[in-house]
Amino acid sequence: MSRVQKLTHTRLEWLWLLPFAAALYYPWALQWSNQAHVAEAGAPVTLALMLSAYAVPVLAFYCVFVTGIQPVMTARVVLARRLACLAVAAPPAYTLMGVLLYLMKINGHDLWVWSGLWLALIAYFSMVSSTLPSIDFSRHARTYVKLRVAHGIASVAILLVFLAPHLFNHLFGVLGSDAHRAVMEVLRGVYRNGWLEPIIIVTFFFQILSGLVLIRPRTQQRADLLDALQTASGAYLALFIASHINSVFTLARYFGTDTDYAWAVAEPVGLLADAWSIRLVPHYSLAVFLLIAHLACGLRGVLRNHGVSETRCATLTWTVIGIGALATLVITAGMLGVRV
Ligand code: HEM
């Protein structure tokens, strides 16, 4: 047994503190990064503080992973794992909360509302953690299989029709706003089509709902690294999609803002220099990476079901994840103003 598998019972009991503390730190990391950037404290300082914001979902993911490899799943382990999944999704959750507060005209209190929400979550956590989740998921195994297949088919459809072109479009950001716009205008002709757009949105909502149903048993089962990645990325995407659709349709388009690249990257101020928009850096970059990682893990499941060897499955999955990391770097660089 490895060292992480042998975490003592007492340590596991308190593991939930890790994602909780990390989530509380998240807005501070963003605030300090923004202040360092504006005060021209130097690129290494801003970078270090930004990386500490990224460390929040990374630490939370570590917790999802560690809880997944324990030999015994107690109620506290399961709940720590669910809390960790939520902390992985801190970037889109913080963005969603910020947009909702802005729409409610509550400005400048994001940090305190965020802390209050997490404290409320912990209060709930401590109240329910003494009881094991009571649903026996194995009794509904066939329903879960059908739902997983539907979730997979919908993923492929939405990937081909919208997501692959959408992310391809964002790769053009490094060539400048004009190049991005030229590709977007061609793509808008397709996805803004009067009958296709509602289908895309409904499919995304189906993905969120089916994903939330599928994630519940997953947080109670033992899991390896890639299983943990699939669960954690699923939690991130559920919040990201809800947050992103709300931003595009409610915050922007409803009020007549053109949802172009300049809007997405907070031009002309820039994402790092704007105290509110700096949260979009981890929010968007992790969305690209975790979307591709989530699809890669889904592909691994399909390959396994078709008898492909574990080694081949793992090689293919990690290759796709590697491509995702590259795409994420290019898109993020473009969003931060790097031009080639
Ligand atoms: C770097 C990452 C991303 C950026 C900067 C971004 C930005 C944008 C922008 C600017 C729009 C409006 C497009 C337009 O007006 O034509 C949009 C629409 C949308 N995005 Fe993203 N996006 C990103 C990633 C994603 C991901 C990962 C998803 C899904 C998992 C997603 C789902 C959507 C959806 C559903 C729409 C609405 C499409 C419609 O008009 O019907 N985006 N995004």
C-alpha cells in the first residue's frame, strides 16, 4: 500500500478542511494577483500569486483523488470527496456568484459573500456527515448505464456541432481580435441559427443534469487517478456551463453587449488588470483543459468497454489530455494578450 493510501483514520477525518481552506483562499489569491499586476510588482510576483489561485483546484483535486483510493468509504470520506469536487469547481462558482451579485446590483462584496457561502456549506457538511448516504445505487445500475450512454452520445454531438469549432475559434485569439472575429462570424452563422441554438442550449442543460445524477454514485466508489479526474472535471464543467451560459445570455446579450472576443478578454483593460475580470483567467483556462480531460476520460471508458487493453487506454487518454494542455496554453496566452 502506498503512503497516500495509508492515510490514518484521524487524518482522513480532517481531510475536508483542505478543500474548504483552499476555497476560502481563492478570492484572496485573485485579489492579490490583480493588485500585484496593477502595482507593477513584477511578472514573477504576479505569476506566483496567480499560480496560488490555480493551486486551489489542484489541492482540491488531490483530495478527490486521495479519498477515492481509500480501502473503506466512510460517510465522512464520501462527503469530504463531494466537498473537494465543489472546491475544484471554485473558479466557475466564484464567477457565477460574481455575475449574479452584479445583476442584483450588490457590488464589492464578492469576497465576503463567498466566505459566507462556504461557511454555510461547512455547517451543512458537519450536520450530515455522521450519516452514510442512504441510496443503494447498485439497485438502479441499468438506469445508470442508459443515462451514461445518453450522456456520452450527447457529448459527441455537442462536441462536433459546437464545442470543437468553439475552442478552435479561441485558438485564433493569439493571432489577434480580427482573426478571432473572422472565424467567429463564420461559426455564428451555424450556432446562432434560430433552430440550432436552442438545441445546443438544451443539450448543455441535459449534460449538466445527467452529469449531476451520474456523479453521485461516483463519489461513493473507489477510483483511480483518471476516474478521479473524470469526476472532478465533471463537477467543474457543470458549474462552468451554467455560469458561462448565464454570462453570455443574461449578463451580455440580454443587455445588448456583443459577446465577442473583446468582451471575453475584458479589452481594452485586460483580464489581469481588471479587479473583477481576473477571475476569468482560471475560469476559462481550466474549462478548456478540464473539458478535454473529461472527454478523454469518457473515451477511456468506451475503449475499456470494447476490450481495449489498459495500457492502450491509458496511453490514448493521456495523449488526448496532453493535447488539451497544449490547446489550453495557446488559448490562455491569447486571452492574456500574447500575439504571434
Ligand atoms: C477559453 C474558453 C472560452 C471562452 C473565452 C468562451 C467565450 C465565449 C463567447 C465569447 C461566447 C459568445 C459567442 C458569440 O457571441 O458568438 C461563447 C458562447 C458559448 N460558449 Fe464559450 N467560451 C469558452 C469555452 C467554452 C466551453 C469550455 C464551453 C462548454 C463546455 C462553452 C460553451 C459555450 C456556449 C454553450 C455558448 C453559447 C453559444 C450560443 O450562442 O448558442 N464555452 N463563449
